[in-house]
Amino acid sequence: MILSHGNAHRVCESPRNVSDEIIRGVAATGGVVELCAFPAFVSSDAVPTLDQMIDHAVHIAELVGPEYIGLGFYFADEDENDYDYFGYDERYYPRPPWTWPAGISWWEEAANITPALSRRGFSMDEIIGIMGETFMRAFDQSWVTPPTPTSTMSMSSCHGGPCPS
């Protein structure tokens, strides 16, 4: 299971963030919890920071281990018209404009994640995992080759009825 945009409710009490119980459940499946940069999911501060986003990584790592953390920044540049068009719910998403966390305010600052994680004690192997290898592991565990059919009979040869086994 991959929990996209799943910051920890214990770190930021947004109703959109997830409980420790859910984080443990995702980890129990071998899945990944994505860190999200959406401002209201990072902190209740008017201008959250990259370090506050890393607080979520630290909490999740202490709870279940860094091998269950990934990145899902959720960058969006919707304006008021987009907000209304897409039907965002103000209980979860404040109205734009959104002020992204200082230090991770858009894609070009994604490289700031590595030193921020390192400063908080994550090893290079753990950082590499968070930067993408955890997803590859989860994909490898869940993507399987479909079974090869045992019959060469096509549906058209069954004349619209059930095919014999």
C-alpha cells in the first residue's frame, strides 16, 4: 500500500494527516508513506519550513522505520478559480494562495531534501530509500506478472456463451 501525501497527524494536526495507527498499518503491508509539502499538512504556521516537513520523516522513522518513507510533494499552483472548479474542501485545504514550505517551495528545491535529512540523522542509505528506493521496493512487492492462460481458446470461439473449462 502506498499512502500518498501522508504526513503524520501527531506532528501536525491537520484532519488530512494520518494517525500513527494508519502509518503502522501501511508499514505492515510493506508499503510507503509519502511526505507531503502541502503547507497545511506540514505545519499550522503561516509559512512552514523544510525542517518542519522533516519532522514528519523523523516521527515516521521512529514509529516504523525509514524504509517506509517516500516523497509525494503535492506541489500545485491552483488559484481561486481552480480551487472552486476542483471542489476542494476547506476543512482540509485552505483557500489559495498557498505558501509552500521555505526550503522546499517548488520542484527545483527538491535537492534540499538530502542535506535536511542528513542533518536530522538519516544515513545515506536511508536517504536514498526515501528519495525513491522505498517505492521501487513496494512496486517490486506488488507488481506481479499475470498468470499465463492455460487455454488458447479465445472468447470469440465460445459464441458469446461461457467457455468450457
